[in-house]
Amino acid sequence: MQNFWDSSVWGTINLVGVLLLSLLLANILKKTLKYLRESLIPTSVLGGIILLLIVVVYQLITGGESFLDTEFFGGNGSATAETLTYHCLALGFIATVFKPEGAKMNKERTRDIFNTGVTTVSTYLLQGIVGLGITLVWALINSDFFAASGLLLPFGYGQGTGQALNYGGIYEADYGFIGGKSFGLTIAALGFLSASIGGVIHMNIMSRKGKIKRSYVEAAERYNADDVQKSDEIPMNGSIDKLTVQLGFVFMAYFITYLCLFFVGKLVPGLQSVLYGFNFLFGVMIATAINAILVRLRRHKAIKKEYINSFLMKRISGFFFDLMIVAGIAAIKISVLKSYWWIMLILGLAGAAVTYIYNRVIAKTLFKKYSEEQFMAMYGMLTGTASTGIILLREIDNEFKTPVAENLVYQNFPAIVFGFPIMLLAAMAPDQPLIVWGILLGLFAMLNIILFRNQIFGKKR
């Protein structure tokens, strides 16, 4: 018989409560302290760092016991935080995919979105080449070191906390990389710091040169009544609440995702860990299919009202991504990283440098009409998440007069198509790291030929 006062009943609720409280505390600190406000560090990252500091201090006082693994959090809060990070990644992406039928793109917008998607993947490849190259060299010196760990750089920087945890977990469980999850999560945290610190330094330099103008004001997104509730949509508070409907679609897509993973996993049991690491990708495909069905039914008048609301779906995805980041950083186990700190620091600095230089060149060459805005958004996204890119973009384009924000949203589809092979290569890297490094180099060259096709082959008149 289960007692409602048992820690097993309250542990997960207490953990989510503390995670959200840390977000509120971080938000208060950002609003209060000018330095934090101007640093552009995301509130979710600050909240995660606050919790991580509490965990470290608690361990120092108690002599080793983790704060998140106390009875207050059910005795296994660290694992629960990792689980939340894993699921929130997929749920956030699924909510992002759901949207009503959009306007058609013109040729120039399609080209810029395609180029943005290819830039995203080619930056992943560059980060992978640099990261894996660094750890391959060190593995030659220290044979006990896990050579493939450098591939966590593109997952931590390019794709964020959730994927860094996924692949760190695969390397830890399947290949014996002790502390793999925490290694990946730490790389992701360094990415957020690179985005905020590097972004501020760049903007201050450009501001002094008179090339950009910073506002230092947190600009709010502007919505009108039609954005929140269109006339052809289901009512906000009908027989079922509109938010409940949106969450219903998100979790229905994720439930179908699990069924797909379950049955495919039964067919190829040796690849289960890799398959379940692709939960977000399966989720995106399922959500895209459901969204396409809804659009088709609406077009043929089979359903009279629009069920998907972009405003609410953005809020849902924002919630899941915020929770993912704060949980992921809080779940870092500092104790297992003592022997890795210096290699992580080298990876972090190298990742920030190559991401900065490469995206600076691309923005100036391919996005001449809005190069500064494109660079800031891409640098922020490719060291943190899309939300980090938007934070940096708002500092110089707070009314979104350029199409950069749109580029970040729609680039996901070409990025997924071109980026899928990287995920497969990451699973091969522990067995054949040198071969994988060579393949990454070849793919990087190929994508740059695609990216700079006009410069290489000449632009058609």
C-alpha cells in the first residue's frame, strides 16, 4: 500500500518545484543585477548554475552525498533530472513543429532558409572535426582516455543540453566512458557561457565601432488579439481548454514516438540505445505527419475549426526547453569530472573560437543584407540553443525587422536532413574514431561546396 507521505510520492514533484523555483530566483537576479542583465546569460542557464552551486556546497558539507539524491527528492533526484532533460528535448521540438498552414515562401527567403540549415549542419561538422581531433591527439598520449568524447562538442554546443546528455549516456552505458553524461552536460553548459560571454564581447566591440546599436532592454514579443485567438480557431475556454488541446497533440505525438521506438527497438535490439537517443528526431517526424494530416483535413473542410495555436505551442516549447536546460545543468556530477576539467576547457574554448570565426565568414559572405543579425543569432544558437540565438538577436534587432528569427525556425528541416548522418557517425566513433574523423572532414568539404556554390561556380544571371 502506498502512503501519500512517502518520498516516492513527492520526490519528483519536489524536484520539479525546486527546478522551477530556481528559474524564478534566476529571473529575479537578472532583473535586479545590471551585470547579469547585460551579460545575456539565459535565465534557465543561471537557474541551473544556482542549483549546481547548491549541490556542490551541500556535498562539501555532508562529505559526498548529493543534494538531489536525498530523500526529499525520492532518493534518486539526479537520475530524475537526467530523465526530465531527455524527455523535455523531444517534447520541446514536437511543440515547435506543430503550427497552422503558413504562408508560401519566395525564392530569396527559401534560399536563405536553406543556407541557414546547411550552415547549422556544417558548423556541427566543424565542431565535431575540432573536438574529435583534440581528443584523438590526447588519446594517443593517454591510452586510457576515451577518444570519441570530443564528438560531444557538436552535441553540447550545436544541439544543446538534451542531445549532449543522450550521447554522453550512450558513451557511458555502451562504451564505459565514466562520467559521459556529466561530460556532455558540462560541455553544453560551457556552450551557453560561450554564447553569452562571447556575444557580449562581440556586441561591445561592434557597438564601439558604430556598426550596431545595443538596447540593453529586454524587448517583449508583440502580439495582437488575432495571434492569441484567431476567428477560425477553437475557442480558448470551450468544453475543453485550448491549452489542454495543444498539450494533447504534443503528448499524442510523443506517445506514438515511443510506440515506434519500441517496435523498431524490438527489430534491432543491438541498436536500442542509439534509437532511443533519436527520440526527438522520431518525435519531429511524427508531429510533422500529424500536422500535415490536420492541414489536409482543414483544407478539405473535414474539420471546421483550426485546432493548433502557434502562440500556445511556442509557450509550451519554451517551457520544456527552459526546464530541460535547468535540469540538465543541475544534474552535472562535478565529482566524476575531476580528471577531465582541462580537456573540457580546451574543447570549450576551441568550440567557441571555430564557431565564431566560421559563422562570421558565412554571415558576411551569404547574408550581406543582415550579416550582423544573422551572425549573432547563429553564433548564439550554435553554442547554446535557438532561444540563446534569439536572446542575442534581440539585442540588435528587438523588433525582428530582419528575417533572421524566421530563418532559425524554418532551418530545422534542412538541418535535420543534412544532419542525420552525423548522429549515425557519433554512434560509430567509439569503435572507429579516426575513420569517423575523416568522414566528418569529407562531409564538411561537401557541405561547404553546397553552401558557397555561387561563389565557386558563379551566380546565374
